Amino acid sequence: MSRIVAQNVSPVGDCVPLYDRTQTVEMSSPTFAQLLKDVGDVSGDEDPVVLTIEPPPPPPPPPSPPPEKSIPFVLSFSNLTYSVKLRRKVGFTARSEEMPVIRKKVLLNDISGEARDGELLAVLGASGSGKSTLIDALANRIAKGSLKGTIKLNCEPLNSRLLKAISAYVMQDDLLYPMLTVEETLMFAAEFRLPRSLSKSKKKGRVQALIDQLGLRSAATTVIGDEGHRGVSGGERRRVSIGIDIIHDPIILFLDEPTSGLDSTSAFMVVKVLQRIAQSGSIVIMSIHQPSYRILGLLDQLIFLSHGQTVYSGSPLNLPQFFEDFGHPIPENENRTEFALDLIRELEGSPGGTESLVEFNRTWKRNFNKRSETMSVTYELSLKEAISASISRGKLVPGATMSDTGMVSTYANPIWTEIAVLAKRSFTNSWRMPEIFAVRFGAVMVTGFILATMFWRLDDSPKGVRERVGFFAFAMSTTYYTCADALPVFVHERYIFMRETAYNAYRRLSYCLSHALVSIPALIFLAISFAALTFWAVGLEGGASGFLFYFCVVLASFWAGNSFVTFLSGVVPHVMIGYVIVVALLAYFLLFSGFFLNRDRIPSYWIWFHYLSLVKYPYEAVLQNEFNDPTRCFVRGVQMFDNSPLGDVPNLLKQKLLENISKTLNVRITSSTCVITGADILVQQGVTQLNKWNCLWVTIAWGFFFRILFYFCLLFGSKNKRR
């Protein structure tokens, strides 16, 4: 508990610097020595008990150090105001024109209050009253410049970077990896958030202690679960979500409706856990819709909101007196918060709204503060010193050290540790859902089998050339289409990522790199399976070296496709929208790849799309791998007529035509004369600008380019702040 000094001051805004340590009052439990000292002398006619010790008393021990002093923290906020702009169209009957009109909607209006360590502050109100908005404002989840007012910790301004390091935010939704157990989920959180100076055994000890604190011992080895996998209950999921964010024992904890969707018993257990967290020395601020009578008994301070204005702030114990003075006494045996919320809703529907209650609250608060002796926290230490002292007492904020500039270390671990932990977590979750990879592997193998049997052992005839070109175009585009399964991965993980990075669990770059590394083993397995199934079955040339290059091109295509789809997943808000965009763009890439129209036949105003086509480069690479041998012949003698109207005439007539052509051109052309080589086919297909290795490198570079774009999406598109 905190040490406080009693003074007759208002609870918000008055901060008293204290440098005389003798004025502080120790509020913690008395020690055994203090209890002995408080024993009075024996009086009256009772006989005192005398203890006689014959040996001489030993020399007095050195004086023990004074008991450790708890560090008080008070988060104060004053005059918080936040509004958003709403656009609506207004029509004019004269010309039937519509013009946009911008108006402001006030979500928070001059909100003030404070939250102390050791206390549980709850924000209540009807839907749309501003509960979540106030929590977001205090948690720095509103863009800078949009929020007006001041937020201070121990009377010192609280900047964004420091707040991230010493606080945590629990979202309303339970965003967890479904196939990790409760213990594994908390252990990964410990790896991210606890200082690198702690050993593995100490981190495990912290996790085990937290499991007991959250009441999750019986579910420790149970997976979280989702719609398709049975796991823990809703109340246990909520407690796991809370545990993830308090693993590092933050100084400030924000929660957005932690009891939403829970039954009465589960909700009470969750709030009981939050009470224990507050009593351990943390500031706990949460929004709650309608607490039960038992939950109300756990709350220390309440703030009732109505349309962004405070209609009551103070202790739950003062609610009856407040509403009695307002002229609406709370009936006996009725839930005080239910009565208050019902009255607020009734006033909101009246012509004057809740303005009368807002004004009464201000007056009543001033009078109440004059009548009562209010406790004001006074500070011996600066905020930097208080946080340092709190860390030394066991608050394991990230890094667990204060820099010379007074800032808590931003991240608990170096980047390579974050990458390893993220990769391990992702791999563990994916390994327990083999059906996802099995479906993708099945799609690749079925496609490869169909292609292998459709294009079985192609010959070197003109028809074989045409069929080879068609096989390459379809095979390379298929590698991109089968990467669409990467789309829902980040779409589903987006809010987990935003929750964890919002308070510096790890770097965005670490997530981007680990995401790429985890995908590579699966891509290699798919590429070698597809290449082995189709290369020899179709009858492609090049031997071992040709197969190796073909495998590299297929792998590069999988890499570029996976990176492209991953980038889109960071841009699109919904899976179905993402699938529509992926299918459309991949169709355009195939259209402009050069298969349907050679490069010189594409209109000049569309040629730019040809060079942006992801299918173009692997397609041209495998074409060159197949046709780059100048000694390999694909059209001999009379075969030159096969793709013309003369293709159906008898061979004898073809030979006579060949003789006449030879005489005309003065060049001897026989049935065995090579007319078209592989190099000629490449020229016919317009593959003349880049060699096969350059095409391979460009394909790989596309993959890295989209990974970089994905990183910037994570960096700038996942701030998770209101504007």
C-alpha cells in the first residue's frame, strides 16, 4: 500500500512536493517488533510475569534498516476533451445539389479525475457514453493533437514512450493463439516482456506464480481453442488475456470492459483478480457496463459518464448520499449502480438531458471536499526516481532499468531474441493445425499431378513447343494462386500484433522478419514437391542442372507470391476483400506476362503493367531454361507447315513444296534440316531482354520488395490510435 499524508486539499490537481521524510505515514502492515513495542505496562492488581535470565545478555545487535517504503503513484487527468468530425450531406431543393457539411461530435467533455495505486477505478455508463473513449484517452490511444487536456503521473507530464513502458492495455476481445496452451501463452509473453537479465527458470517461476494468481492452475495445460478446437472457458480466456499484459507487473493497467460477455461468476473472478493486481501496487483503470452487487463491493472508485460528461465520480459508498441529495434516493436492497444507470438513461431521454446532474455533481463534489478531510499524496521522489525505486522493488517493466535520460528501456530483448521467440510461437501454433498446410500441400500436388498427366512426355515438335509454353504459363501462375492461403494469417493475427506492439512487447521489424523465416521451410517443401512431380513427367530438358534451376524458379515464385499476399494482408481489412483483390491482380499478372501477347504486341499505354507482372519473370526464366540450347531443334523440314493451313496436306506434297522453296531461296532444305531452334522460339516469344538468372533474381527481389512494403504497413498502418 502507498504512504500518504492527510491534508485538506482537493483530490485532483493539487500535488505537494515533499522533501521531509519524517512526515510520511507508513500504511503497510506492522512488523513483529512494532507489535512488541506497542504492548503496554501491566497495571492494576495483576501480578506481572517476571522472566529471569541468568546468563549475561548478549551485546545488542546493530540497528535494523528501516522498512522498505512503498512508492505511491497517482495518475491524474484534468479537462480531457475529445471530439470527432462527422460529415453529412445536405440537399438543396432548388438545384437538387448536395454539399457536405462537417459538424463535430463531442465524445469527452471536460473530464477530470485521478486513479491511485492500490485502488480499482471503474468507468461506468450506457453504450455510447464515452467509457472506452476515456480509457483510450488515458492509455494514449488517441492521436496526438486530437485530445485536449492534461494527463500526469505523480504531477509530472506523462509522455507516450514512458507510458508504453510502464503500462499495459487489455482489449475487450480475447485475441490469443488458439493452439497454444495457457502456460505456453503466458510463457511466450514472459519471453517478450520480462527483462533479458532474468534467467529462464525465473521467468518460468513468474509464469507459474501468475497462473496461481489468475486461478488458472487447472487449465494450465489446456489449449486456448477456437471455433474448431475446444479449449478453455470464456472466463479463463479473459484471465489469460489479462495475464499476458500483466506478466511484467506494469505500474498502470487499462482494461476495456474486461467482464463483457461473461457470466456473473466468471465476471466476479476476473474483477477479483484485478483487485489483487491493484493491491500489489498497480493503478488499475477499467470500463464496465453494469457491475453486479458483488463486483461493486470490489471497486474503490467510480466515474459515471453520460454523453462524454461526468455525472458522478467518487467512492461507491457515497452513491446513496449523492442521489439522496439530488432528490432521487436509492431504495433499500436495490443495486446502487443499476439505479444510477437507470436514472441516467431516464434523464438522457428528457428534454434537459443530464445537464442538471452534471452541474449537481460539480457542486456536490466541491461541497463534499470541503466537508471531508481528503487524503492527498505527497511525493518524496521525482517520477524518474519513483519508477526506478519501483523497479528495484520488483516491478518488472521492460528492460527493468532506467536510462540516463530518465526513460525506461523501450524493449526488453534484443531483436534476434524477439525473432527467435516469435518464430517459435508461430511454428508451434501452426504445427498443431496441420490441416491448414495439408490443404495447401494437397492443392499443389493435385495441380502438379494434373499438369504432369495432361502434358505427359512432350515431344520436340511444333505442337510440343506450343504445349510447353502453355505448361510454363499455367505452372508459374499456379504457384502464385496457391499462396493465397497466406492472406488470412496476418488478417487474423493483426489485432494480436497491434495489442502486443502497442506497448513494446517486440519490434515490428522482428515480427516481419520472423514471419518471413517461418514461411520459408514450407515454401521449400512445396517447391521441391511440385518441381519433382512435373519436371521429368512433362519431359523438360536440362538434366540435374536444369531441374535445380527449375526448382529455384518455382521456389522464388512461391516466395514472391507469399510475400505479395502477405503485403496485401497488411493492407486489406477483411479476408474476403483480400481474396477478391488477390484473384483479380494475379489474373492481370498472367494477362500481361507475355504469354497471351508478346511484349511488342502489348499497347504502349499498358506496357508498364507488363514489367510489373509477377508472372512475367519466372515465366521467362523457365522458358530460357528449356529453350536456351542453340543446338536443340524443334522444327525440321516439312514440320514448318504444321501450324499453317498446309499442315493437313499429304507429306508428299509437303516435300514438293519444300523442294520448290529450296530452289527459290537457293538453300537446300530437306526433311531433316533444322528450321527453328530453341533460340528462335525465345525470339518468337519476345524473351530477349533478361537472361534466365536475371529473371530469377528479379523474382526473388519482388519477394523482398513486398516484405519491405509489409514492414512499412506494420510501421505506419498499425498505430491503433483514434484520430
